[in-house]
Amino acid sequence: MTGIKAALDALFADAHLARDVVYTAEGGAPSLVRAILRRPDDVTGFGEARLWSETTRLDLRVAEVASPRPGDRIEIDGEAFLIQGEAVRDRERLVWTVDLRPV
């Protein structure tokens, strides 16, 4: 597991992949954490229709954010978002993936 953790630390330290964001748990104090931002397009089927939507997802290290919850706030370059839905951990249980919505 230490090899995976070391590789993960390198990814989150890379200035081209990760960035500093401000994480604020609901009712808590803001803290600066490293995150990897993803903004994939999402296509959802609804009957015969296919709906396209933009999404904003963020990967956070479990070591920095113990338990993100819906309603927690994330600031990215001055733009505010709220976590929506439950956070999902990766297989190694080292990274949270959260879906965001603009405030």
C-alpha cells in the first residue's frame, strides 16, 4: 500500500494535475487542501432521449478530508460550490470523489 500512497501523493503534489482548494465542513472552519478537479460531460438516458449535462467532480485525499458530507463547501479559484450527494471512496480507500454544484 505504501507504493500506491506514494504515487497518490505525487499526483496530488503535481501542479499540472492538482490545485489548492478551500474546504469548509458545514459549521466548521475553512482549510486549504489539495484536490484534483474533473469536469466531464455526463450523458444520461431518459426513455428515448439522451440528456447532456456538465458536471464538476473533485478528488480529495482521505488523509486531508476525513468525511466530506453533502452541504460542505468547496472554493475553487474564488468560485463556490457545495457537495451534493454522498462522497465515494476509491478501492484503496485513499481518495474521495465528490460531485459539486455551484452555489
